Amino acid sequence: MNVPAPAAVIVLAAGAGTRMRSRIPKVLHPLCGRSLLLHAIEAARGTSPAQLIAVVRHEREKVAGHLAEHAPDVVIADQDAVPGTGRAVQCGLEQVGASSGTVLVTYGDVPLLDAATLTELVASHEGAGSAVTVLTARVADPTGYGRILRDAQSGEVAAIVEHKDADEEQRAIDEINSGIYAFDVDVLRRALGQVTTVNAQGEMYLTDVLAIARAEGGAVRSLVTEDAMLVEGVNDRVQLAQLGSEMRRRLLERHMRAGVTIVDPATTWVDAEVSIGQDTVIQPGVQLLGATTIGEDVRLGPDSTLEDTEVDDGASVVRTHALLAEIGPGASVGPFTYLRPGTVLGADGKIGGFCETKNAQIGDGAKVPHLSYVGDAEIGEGTNIGAATIFANYDGVDKHRSRVGRHAKVGADNVIIAPVEIGDGAVTGGGTTILQDVPPGALAVNDTTMKIVEGWTSRRRPGTVADEAARAAQAGAGESETSSSEDGKEQEN
């Protein structure tokens, strides 16, 4: 169905959200990797509106700054001191240049609302030629919501009555007002010009527009959504957690239906912007956050957290924390591994257990198997870094970078003092401290000789358990030598 794009979407984000009890504006609280407001903006953007407008007031600079950083296409409209949703929409409408078409009104605290529902609302509104169309839902417990009153003959929306103003018969109605509307822009402008603040709350009510539109002879209709969760708003942190749980459930279901195996959805978190390829298997305890991208046939977890990280096809990541890292195809990481920003692991490479990397480029087939720190370094193709190797990149003032060439072998327990370069095909001995460049194909070892001081424990630590163990071992060795000598004499005879 070809649905015309709305002339504008106005997202209301001016409220204080006092029930959140937070210094953070309510609409900026995060949910599955986006702020509440950005969820609303993404849904609105999905209708391809000619203009996308956010109305702000409380903590104006924080909210406007957030939009400037993450959604710079959104036009900011400032609500003045006149209270009420009607005034908020009127302030947003001042930014709308169109004289005809549909204006959608939605909210910055309704995170599950999606573009498909908004598009359906526009289609229903324009298809019926309505002046106003309100999105409604039927709920088991409508307490606290405005009720939809319908005309007995036409079935159109006759009025919306707030819960506190409803009588017993009206409170029994289970169809509620979501507060989300499609308006004819001309009708909206005229009606808002007639809305006053002469009421018990001293506010401009957006719902007054419906009565004015009907009085003009316009049709006021509704679109009933079958999914009431779509119109649930966040007013406090309990509702934030509840809607977060529901959003995660929906995200995981979407990925599973697209061909991803999620072993335990109850312990798996996937943010809204994450993409996951087909036939990837996610074990329990995995969190995929931010703009993380996972390829096909990947094995993730258990117990891994990846944030803004790319994992290519066929890789394996076990018990790993990664931030702003790239893991190449067929590579393996973990367990108990920390990939810090700037880590790039090439195809079929390995970063093993109890390793930490930062700003490190590790080439195709290269391996950092275990117990090592690689910071500010480049490791060439096919190179092996021995266990317990440390790239000492900080001199107390500045960070420095080191390079290990292709198909080199760094021995266990090396300390590489940056900035140095170990050439292609070079080898370093175990326990070596690299203080200068190593030419290609060379062997680097420290010039030290191991010294053995016999009897040191007995002289320096007499009477200790170590001394007793040493004496017992020496006695046992003496008996063994005597026995061997006697056996030899017997054989000679």
C-alpha cells in the first residue's frame, strides 16, 4: 500500500518527568542502547515525514544537545511557559511549513511505538478523510487512562474523558487514549487557536481539539492497535525496567526468527542497533551493546560483553569483554580476555586467555595465546607472542608504539620496551627484555648467565620447612646414588 508521507511528525519531549526522581531528563534515560527520545525519533523517521520536530522545555540544553549529536535532522521547537500538551503541539506546529497534509503527534517516552504503527495510523487517517484520528488500545486494566467515548450511531470518537472525570459506566470502558494522533494540519491550526487554559489545571488540553473538530463537522475516528504495549509510556524507573524487558524480548525474538540461535534468552541482552548474522550461536550471559555487528556462523559466549564491536564470520569469542574492537573472520578470543578500543585482530588470529589488548593491530594468523598485555603495538602476519609477554608502552609521560614483523617468534616472559621494532622472521629468547630494534631473522637474548649457589637455603633459612625439604631431598638423592653404586659392583662381579 502506498501511504503518503506525513507533512510533519511532532515529538513531545518537554515534560519534567518528576516521577523518575533523576537529574537526567526522563526522555534521555537509556533503553536497549538508545535514549527513550531516540526510540521515538527512529519510529517517527520511519514514516519519512517532510519535517521531524521535537518540542523541548525541561533541561532544554541537555535534550537539544542530545538531539544535535544523535539526530541532527530534527528541528527543535521550544515550549513556552504556557502548560499543556495543546500548547506543546502549538509550539511545534509553528515550525511546520506545510498548509495541507497530515501531522502526527507522538511522545518521547513511548519507546515500543514503531514506524509500522505510525504509518498505519497515517493510512487510516488519510484513507477515511478524517479531521483527527487517535491511536487507541484495549487493555485489561484501564485505570488512570483517558477513555474513548464513541457516538452510538456513527461509531466515531465522540469524546475522550479522563479517568478522574469519568463516571462508573465510563470507567468500565476498556478502550484507552494513547495520546498519539494524526491531524489534518489545517484543522489542527484552527482548533489550537481556539483552545484555552480555562480549566481546573490551567492547561491547554490537546484533547480539546477533538471536540472543536467535531463541531466544525470534521470526522474524528480511531485506529485500535492490537498490541497495547506499543503505546505504554515510561513515567518512573519501574516502568522503564518493565518496558526494557519487553523490548529485549522482542529484539531477541526478531533475531531468532531471522536464523540466530540464542540458547538462553533470559540471560541474553541485545541492543536495538545490533546486527547478527545467520547461524550465529549465542550462549548464556552474553550482552551485545551499542552498534555491535556480528557476522554469520559466529560462536559467542558464554559470559561475554561486546560494545560497539565488530565480529566477522566464523569467529569464536568466549568470556570476553570488548569495546570498540574488530575481530576478523575465523579468529578466536578468550577466555577471560579484555579487548580495549583500537584492537584489530586479523583473520584466523588468536587472542587467548587472560590477555589484554589496546590500540593493537594483530595480523592474520598471528597469535597472542595467553597471559599477555599488548598495548600500542602492531604484530605481523603469522607471528607468535609467547606467554606472559608485556608491551611496555608508557614511559611515565608519553605512550609509544612497537612493531613486531611477520612470522616472528617472541619468547615467553618478554618485556618489549617501546618504541622498538622486531623484524620479520626474528626470534627472541625466553625472559628477554627488548630494549632496541631486532633485525629481520635475528635472535635476541639478554646476555645473562644463570648462577647456582649450593646450600643457600640451609645457610640463610636454617630450620625452616624449606630447609627441611631440601635436606630430605639431598638425603634421598644420596641414598639413591649409594644404591646405584652397589648395584653396579654386583653386576661387575
